Amino acid sequence: MSNQTPDISWKNYLTLCKPNVVLEMLFTAVVGMLLAVPGMPPIATVIYGTVGIALAASSAAAINHFIDRKADAQMARTEHRPLPQGSLTATNVMAFAIVLGISSMLLLVFMVNVLTAVLTFLSLFGYAIVYTLYLKRATPQNIVIGGAFGATPPLLGWCAMTNSIHPYALLLALIIFVWTPPHFWALAIARREEYAKVNIPMLPVTHGVEFTRLQILLYTVLLLIVTLLPYLTGMSGLIYLASALPLGLVFIYLAVLMMRTKDNKTAMKTFGYSIIYITVLFAVLLIDHYFKYTL
């Protein structure tokens, strides 16, 4: 670890928040908000809910940086993060995480509703503590179990609008829950040596790459089935169905390609597509929703 003087640059604090991950989560949360109501939702609630969820997600990300700081220093993908580089101290990071977490809860309780605040706290605690501190190093099923915490943003968004847990909101969370393993395992295959070096039992490390590729294929098939449910339950219409099917089939094709080519390049291509996939899928849910209400 670098011994340089800690740098309090805002860029280091922004890095702690994992902005790319948080932005993707916020997108699905906002989609949940918009799907929860027939027309346009109250703009103030959207703003307060989005900021509150963003602060909580950023707090969880900062705690993740703190807990994983030793492992991050040994992995090429993470060695340039603020803590391994010595740009911030552990005290800086935890103080930042606590301020974000408390601010999130206060904002959600007083400006949104208590249910959203409670569910957001459980998600924060689940990811930052249960997953990062325990599950990540305890079982190769860490991503599957921990994925439940990362799947909550659309549910949180829906709750922010309605102050209730609707089956459709749970369906949105289910889609992200099933999407998470093939998404992350594709990356884990390409980075398996790094995970092995720091004794993190990701599935490719404990069960081998061939087994992981098979699991990715099975999950992409399951994901295609699950993504049909919004149409089958009447939540969405033909616009969504016409998009979800080809999106899912391309994901399955890439999973099959991974089993045939057996290289890291294809694994990273699948990982990259998985991000495009979930973004487009939720965007189409939104387009379908508003098309239905403008007819």
C-alpha cells in the first residue's frame, strides 16, 4: 500500500461510490417508480426517492471498498482504488459511508415513506455486510444469494411511489435476481486467477470454468422464461414481448458461444452484453408501459 499523504479529492470519494454500478441500479429504480403509476409520478417523490436510494447504494459501495481493501490491493482490476493506493484512509472511507447511509435514511423516512427506508436499509446492510463481509468468502453461491440484495432497486422505486410491495415490483426484482449470476460469472471466469489469488471462492475458482459456463447457460435459459412473466401476467404488452425474446435469445447464444470457444474474450463479451441487456430490457418495459397508457 502506498504511504503517500491521503488525498481528499472529490474524485476519490466518487470512486468509492462505484458510480457506474449505482447509475445502473438507479435506472432500474426509476423504472420501478414510473411503472408503479399510470401516468407521470409526483416529481418531488421521484427526486427524493432517487437521491435517497443513490445515497444508500453509494454508502454500501464505500463499505465494500473498506472491507475489501486488502484483497483489492492484490487484484489488478482493483489495485488502483483509493484505499489500496493510499489516496484515502480507512477512517475517511467509513466516515463517508456512515454520513451517506444516515443521510439516505433521513431523506427516505421524512420525504418518501418508512417502508422504502426500511427496505433500502435492509438492502444496504445485506450487500455491505451480509454479502461483502460473509457470503463473498463463505460460499461459491455468494453471487446467487447476495444477488437478492442487489435486485431490490426496482422494488424500492415502486415502494417509493405506492408505499406498498406489489407483485409486479417483486417480478422486476426477480428478473434482476436471475440476471445477476450469468452477468457476474462471465466476469468471474475472465478474472478467476485474481479471485483465486485472494481466496475468494467464486464459482470458476471452486468448481471450474466448464461447470460455470454450464451454469451461465442454464441461468440464461431461466432468465428468458422469467422475462416472459411481465407479458404473461398482463403487466406488459407486445412491445415488451417483441423485445424481451430476441434480447434473451442473444444472451443464450453468447452463453452457448462461451461453451464452444472457451476463452476469456468471449466471457468478457458476454459480460458486456449482459449490461446492455438489462438496460434495454428495463427501457422497453417503460416504453411499453407508456405506450399502453397513451392509447
